[in-house]
Amino acid sequence: MPGNSKSSDPSTSKFINWVLLILCAIIWGFSYFLIKHALTGFAPMEVAVLRIMAGGLALLPLVYSGFKKIPLGKYKYVFICALAGSGIPIYLYPLAQTHIDSAVTGIINSLTPLCTYIIGILFFGLANKTQKLIGVLIGLMGAVSLIVFKSNAQLRADVFFFCVALSAPMLYGFSSNYLKKHLMGLPSLPLTSLMYFMLLVPTIPLFFFIDIPHKLETSETARHALPYAMFLGVFGTAVAMSLFNILIKRAEIMFAASVTYLMPVVAIFLGIMDHEQLGWHDYLGLGLILGGVLLINSKQK
């Protein structure tokens, strides 16, 4: 095929990986904005349901391809990845945020690469490389500094709900390693569409059980918030997860997991666009994150 020589070139491949990583970070970074506005009209559980509904429906045209191209023997792995990588965390974070501050949630989310690394070593035979670990810890320090030193950051948290939120990056870490081990070589878009079809099926009755249609009929605030929830599902779920699944198969798993370090960076740039001033901690955090991600992605000598 004409594109094979280009795609096999290491520099081109690395460039594509960086583009995928940055796109995922931008989309998921904007997701916080969409969640904030979706919550003005819906409860956290309702936002989670709408997110899965919108994401699953957006990927529905690809489901036939998913059934056709994904072997039946792989369905159990697909379902486990769908549940651990999206289905459960989508409900956990809104639940936790009812009792812990958003800054704490951001810090917990930044633990995803560390959880991915530890789970990979303990259960999936991931090589224990000192350089990768140092990169993970440097990136983590950068992400935490961006969050903690914000002028409006508050770090209150209920212990139980802190643990609820902490289980999300652990599930992300498990899912990424599990996908890398059991679903490598399968086409990413059909795979993602099948994952979200499996989540969509039980979500449809839940959509009616919690009576979201009635809320849309009776609440103008809910109708105003609906587009934000829809964009969150389509872009923050369907598009971002499709890109992320492509990235996991192309790049080292730790490089893919470092997307959570770049999400606070997106928030910084959104702040700049809103005329916020950068402080010393912002420059420190940005530098640490970039250094950490570069270290994670570089080959150990």
C-alpha cells in the first residue's frame, strides 16, 4: 500500500502518536467545561447516562463493522475493557464529586499513569524501567502543582468518596493494560463501537427508569444543559476513546496513559484565553509535565 513506507518510519510514527496524545488531551480537557454546564440541568447520574447514550449512539453506525471484524471469542475481553475503561468510571467520578472538591478529583485523575504502571508490572508483565517510573513521577508532580496552587483550589474530601474516585484511575490502568494484552491487532474503531454498544444496551432502560424524558419536558434548565451533555458524550466519550484506543495500540502504554498529565495543561490554556494570568507554579507544572512525558516516551539506554 502507498502509505506503508511512511507509517513505518519511526519519526513519522512518533509524530502521529504525539498528535493522537494531544488531541485526546484537548478533548478530555474541554470535557470539564462540558461537565460543568451539563450539571446545571442534570444530576451526576443523569449526566453519566446521557454521556453513554450520546457516545453509544454516535458510534452506532460502526457497530455492524464491529460485529463483523471482532471475533466472537474476544467479546468477553471487549466487555471487560468497556466496563473498566468507561462504564464504571463514568458513574464513579460524578458520584465522588458530590462529596469531594474538583481539585482533589483532578489530582486523583492524575494518578492514572502511576496506576497503569504499577498494575502493568504486577499483573501484565510490563517491564520495570527506572526511567519510565521517574518520568511518571515527574509528570505527576507537574500535574499536581498545576492543580494545587490554583488560586481557587480547595482540597476537602470525604474519605469514602475519595476512595470511590481513586478506584477510577485504577480501573483505567487495568483497562489499558488489559486492552494491550488481549485486544491488540483488532481494528480500533470497530472495537470501540462494540465496546460502547455493550454499554448502550443496559443504559437505554436506565435512561427511562430515571425518567430523563420527563425532566426534559418539564425543565427549561435541563433542555438548556442537554447540548453540553450531548457534546460530552459524542466528543468526550466516543471520539476521544476511539483516538485513545488507536494510541494504545500504536504507542507504549505509559505514553498513552500520560494523556491525563496534559489535561490540566489544556485547562491552563483555557484560562489564558479567559484572560487569566500565569503564575510561577503554572510554568513549573508545565515544565515538569513536558519533561515527564518526554522521559516516558524516550528509549531507555
